[in-house]
Amino acid sequence: MKNARPLLDLPQIEALLKARFGKSFLTLKDLPDPYAFKDMERAVERIVTAIEKGEKILLVGDYDVDGVSSTAIMRRFFSKIDVPLEWVIPNRFRDGYGLSPTLFPRLSHADLIITVDNGIAAHEAARLCKEAGIDLIITDHHIVPQTPPEAYAIVDQKQKECSFPHTEVCGAQIAWYLCAALNRRLGAGVDMKALLELAAPAIIADIMPLLHINRAMVEQGLRLLERSDSPFIVAWKEMAGKEELRAEDIAFGLAPLLNSAGRMEDASEACDFLCSEDLHTARRLLLRLQGYNERRKSLENEITREAVERADEKAPVLVVAGEAWHEGVLGIVAARLARRYERPALVLTRTGEGEYKGSGRRFGTCDLFELVDSQRELLSRFGGHRAAVGLSLAAEHLEEFRIGLEREALALCPTGSFQDPDILGEVPPGLVDWNLYNLLNRFEPYGEGNPRPKFVSRRLEVLEHRALGGGLHHRYRLGDGQTVLEAIHFRSDAFVEPGRRVDLLYTLGSNTFNGRRSLQLVIEKIIEV
């Protein structure tokens, strides 16, 4: 916010937003064929054989929103074609991540195992499958190791010789594509478009860029969710008071609820919620998810406070470690630190096995996966993508890891990459009206790769201030002598008194109160001048 920026007008804002997409403003008719994935045909034929022979098919999912949604897509599809499908989502605390040797004893009765959103690094479990005579089909979207696991088929857009044209898709999309290919092969006539209501939350929650086919699938998925009679979404919209849905409603509303089960207890409950067959069941499971989410928020606030106390504000990348911090909220805390200090952040907790385990989140354009990968020789486990990573390392390597990471951050992530890339530019207060609001709406949905535009406006006078939520939130009226704007600042422990002048960083939204709809600035940063 310190640098002067040229004032933007509406045509310039429209041009900047259009430039994000290039030629990737696609629709559902532009979706690539399922068989563009390497090994898709081999995977489909093996599943068809299993169906025809009545073999035991077992699905292994993951405990985040992507893994839960992937599992739900497969469950719903196999239910539609009336084929039995056993499924397991590993417990974060008992089983660890994905298809693991720890989990294998629960899978050894299967004839065919299919993974969704995991498996691409499961070398040991793949070996156990082979020794037990179990065929393994891996569907995953994460980075493929130099030597992939030995499996019957691997469907992962990042593997060599895969002709699928988009590398940044999530596990639920690949699960959807697998079902689409099976649907065609079996002539089952399942409405695949309807299953996009389960894929869209995963695309959003897994921080996939909302460009190319991701944008098309999310747009369609949101429209389906708005009018869906699926019990899970009816129950959630009823609770949240939502009718129209934006990507942010999923990112900050539905997704945290789905994530909370896996973070606090067991993700199977979130999957059961998505697959609820009646409204009574959906409401009951939603209440449980809400309970988990409240516990998650409490832990998150407590650990964030401790992490802030330990953070080195001068470091180019934050590495914060604690004792007995709850594993399930470390990624959220890392995201909070990254936003607060405007740099990549990793938050780790010491485990009972003499290791540190945790998660990292990026800020700006820095490739967090590349940064942490530079220290891979110190890590016992590591995975993720540009925006988010998970890792563990022996306790004795922690300081060496921190020093190496800070050194590499200076080379791989120069200072400019930590600046907020979502700031579109500076606008005069008079430009902030319904014309700007409607222009911004044309480029929905916003998210990774197409971030909601942030604007800067300078030297606004604070006309009124009112504290909300016991002083946690603050509502303002601001003006420049000609234009008066309403604004809200969420989760701020400081406020500015009337009569002072401020520079604002904000996004543009709307607020409805007593039937009256008004424009509202959602403040991200407020600086007295």
C-alpha cells in the first residue's frame, strides 16, 4: 500500500480482469475427453472386469475437502449404477495420510483398490498390494515422484506422457472424470453434470486456479448447488441462510465444516453428510460438523496467539514450532500467519515420535512447494503444491531446516513475490458504485488464479465508527467530501477514531439489512495517514 499507483477507471479495471484469462474463458463443452488421461482406459477396463466378476472393490479417500468430495463422488456414482463399493477414509491421527502400510490390514480382503486424491507416493502400500495379489488403481493429482509406485494403473495429470491439457486440477475432478469414463463404457446413463455439485467445493477448497475447466466446473457446480435438492446442501443453506452462492461462500462456509471432521475427529462423518439420503440425517450430521468446527475455531485461535508470539517478523519465511499443538489446525494457523506477516509460513508441532510435523501456506507468488523441496533431504515426509504443503522432519533437523529455508527464500522468493498480487490498483472513492460492483460480478467465481480484486483508496476521512461483536469487528462510514462509503473491518483488535484520515485496502461487497441493500467495503488493511 505504500507505493503510489495510477488511478484506475472502469475500462482499465475490465481490461485487467480480462487479461487474467487469456483464451481460457471455457465452458463445459470445452472439457477434455476422459481418455486424455494416461492409464484411464486401463483403469476403466479393470473396474469393468471387477464389476462383471462381482469382485470386492474398495475405495481409499483422504480426510480433506478434496478427498472427502472425491469419495462422495465415487460413492454416489457406484450407488447410481447399483454396484457395491466399500470405502475407507484414513483417520488423520490413527492411520496417517492416504494409502499407508498402517491402513493396509483393513484393505487386505479387497480384489481391487482404488485411491482418490492420494496414493502417488504410496510405494510401500503399493508393494503390499502386489504381494497380496490386489490390483491397485491410483487416482491422484499431486506431483509424481521420479519413481512412481508400482500399480495396475495410475491416473494423474502430472505424470509423464499424460496428454490431459490442464495440470492444475484436483482429486475430485479426476474422480469425476473416472466416473464419466465408466459411465460411457457401461452405458449407464448417469447424469454426470449433477455430480459437479460435489466437485465444485473440492476445486475451491483445494486452492485450484479458477481458470480454464476449473472455472467452468465451479460455475456449473455453484448453479447446481443453488437449486439442488440434495439433503446436505439443503440443510447447509438452511443453516447458513444462503440462497445465491459464490465461491467464497464455499471457501469460508461449507468447506471449513467439511474439513473440521477430519481435523478434529474422523472425516468419514463429512463424507456421510455429503451422501445423506434424507434431510433429517443431513441436519443431524451438520450439527456434529458444526460442533467440530467450533472446537476447531477455539484451538485455532489459541494456537495462532502462541504462534504469533514465537514468529520472527524479520525472517523471509516464517517457521514456527510448538509443543503438542493440535495437528488438525496447523494449516489454518499457517495461512493466518502468512496473511498477517505477508510472507510464506510453516507451522509445526512436536509429536511423540521425536519429530516435528506440520503444514505451510504461501503468500504472494512464491512457489512454496519449490521452496520447501529445496530442503527435502532433511524431511521424512513431504507433499503438496505451490500454495500449500505438508511435511515432517526429525527434531534434530529443525534448526538446520529453518536456516536452509530462510537462505533459499531469499533466492527463490525475492521480496516482490511477497507483495499482495491481488491488489488490482488504486481507485477514487467516486468510482465505487453499483457500476463497479456489477462489472466485478461478471468475472465470478473468484478464487485462486482469479482472486477477488482488491483496491486501494487514499486519504478517506473517518466520519463514523461503531464496534460490533464485542469489539472484534468495526463498522465505518468514510468520505472524501463528495462520496460517502460504508465499510466493515472484520477481526481487528484496533480501530480508527472519527476525524482521522486513512488509506484503505479493501474488496467490494454488498450488505443487506432490513430489506435494504447497500454497497460495502470489506477492509483488509487500514492505515492512518
